[in-house]
Amino acid sequence: MVGASIEATLELWASSLRDVKARMRPLFRRELAASAERFLDGLLGEERRKTGWMRAEAAGDPGPWRQQAILGRGRWDADALRDIVRDYALETLADPDAVLVIDETGFLKQGKASCGVARQYTGSAEKITNCQIGVFASYVSRHGHAFIDRALYLPKAWTEDRGRLARTHVPESVGFATKPAIALSMIKRAIGADVPFSWVAADSVYGVGDIEMALRRAGKGYVLGVNANHPFRSWAKPQAIAGTARQIAESVRGAAWRRLSAGDGTKGERLHDWVYLELADLDAGDYDDALTGVWTRGLLIRRKITDGDLAYFSTWAPAGTPIETLVRVEGHRWAIEDSFETAKNELGLDHNETRSWHGWHRHVSLVMLAFAMLATIRHHAMADPSDPPKKMMHRATSRTRR
């Protein structure tokens, strides 16, 4: 299949960039708006490191001070930009069957001064190291995917030290919040903004508790990771099931496993063995009087073909939902991992040089806007929806600079 012509793609690129600049312009004073637009140009440029000096050189500035003002001393609301990004992305990506994916990523740091930095585990490095942790929400639909929310996680050691909070300009209203609490705030914000989605997917960091109850009350399905020791019990089902997730998995007979694809990856279909166990049928009205219908609570188990490694997911879905749908929802978590890779390697997501609370949120929100623009361009220009945003960006930037 062939995408848009080169001429049409270049015009789409140019018009999309004009569009996003116009959307964010009202957030800034006139002189700061010009610097913000050049900042966005720098994020989308060919420079591998998106440092202040490199962005300034690309923009033709004598030094990085104007670029630094965008993230530091300039006055503008990063949360307002976050909402602009969300609304812009939804104009292209919106779909009632979309999945809201919650995940986190690490930002490796030296020293102790950057807001929220601590020795903590990050999957980015697959170890405990000195880093910041950002929690993100990605909107994933058949049209593409883009970040629509973000927040910097503050460890207790930070929230209990008012001096550190003051030095990094953390608002007084911000206190300690667990990662699941941050995720729940993002989910509620998406629901409050009438973001169309039917599912939430997340790993075991976010998998149980308040998030489950909030989604049931909102009439949203979920596929949420849980650890191997999480207990499950069925009721009013022909087959009695009770025990930890691991114990239940060990009792599953071989014929019950089904080899299914969780979607296309960089190396083709992501095939695993799966089993789905229905635990209970419940009336949605038990959670909210405005809801109707029967929903099923279940346990989804994934087994890697190569080494037999197991992963477990608590599920909530309309009665009769097939295992293929639940597997597809879980597979959508791959999109946010791809987004992190693209945003870091191509858009400088982890190249933030500021140390403050607002500096982190401003930088990340500008990167989110650049990423949403790429997702929009890809949707409109490419007939092949599997083409990742970074490929689209390479083509467009190389053509515009010739």
C-alpha cells in the first residue's frame, strides 16, 4: 500500500506544524511565544541531543538563554499545554473503543538537585539507579497513539523535605502520591474531559485497588497487571477457582492454553500462549445506578513461548467478551513502550536540563505536543498504520531540510 505523495506529505508536515504552534501560542507572551515555537522546531530537528545550546544553535540564537526561559523563568501553564495536547490528539485519534494505557519511564540523572531524583527502580535501566520517574497516560486507538497526560513522581524523601520542595519550586498543593494514585488522577481527568475510551491497561504497579473500583463505577473495562501472589476466587461459576494467580496458572491444563497474537511488533506478531478464566458475573448497577448490563470479572494469564515466563492480569469486561479482545487490550501496552522509545531517541524526552518541577512538566508537555503532531501526520499521510511515528519524522525532516 502506498501513502501520500511526497508533495502532499511535505505540505501536511508544514500545515501541521503551523497548526500546533497556533494552538500553543496563546499560552505565551509575544516574545516568549517566538522562543516556544523555536523550541518546538528544535525538538523536531535532526540534532540527536536536544540540549539548550544545540536547540539555540539550530534556532540561530547566540546562546541558550531564550530556550532556557521557556522551561524556567518564563510564565506559562504547563497543564494548559497538556490539555491542548490531549484535545489536539483526540481530533485525529478519538475512537470509542480506544485503550488508555498507563505506564512510567525513568529519566537518568546525576546528583541530587533535580526535582524528584532519587535512587529508585526504573524499567528503562532495569535496575535501581539515580533517576526521576514520570507517570504517563497514552491514548491508543486504531488511528494511532499519543501521550495525553503526564506527572512527575515525588518519593516520600522529597515530600517530607520542605526545603528541597521549595528549591525546586514544587507547588505547595503537591504532596506525596503513590504511582497508582497518580494514575487514578489521570484516569479521572480523562473521564472528566469526556475522552472517549472503553478500556484501561496497565502493569502490576497500577493493577489493583482504587483504580479497579473507579473504572467499574465509570463503566470502563480493564486489563490490569497483578503479581503472582495476588489472590483470586470465583463464585456462581461451574468451575470453582481459588488461590493465588500463580497457583491457578499451575492448575490450568495444557489444552486450555491458546496461542494468540497481542498485536504487531517490530519483529512481527507478538505471539504468546494465553488462558482466560471467568470468575464472576456482576451487575454494573451495583457500582453505579446509571449503568446497566452484566459484566464479568476474570483472570487473564500470559505465558511466553520461549521460556514459559508467566504474567497475570485482573480483568473487567462486558459479559461475553472473548479472550481475543482482552489479549488485544493488553497488547496495546506495547504502544506506550514504543512511544517512550521514540520520544527519547527522536524528540529529546529525557534531554531536559532543568531541575525544577515546572521545568520538567514544561519540557515533557512540549515533547508530548511534538509527538502528537507526528501521530497526526502519520495517520493522515500513511496508508500503513504500522509505520511508527519515528519513521515518519525521519522522512519528513530529511525532506524539509533538503
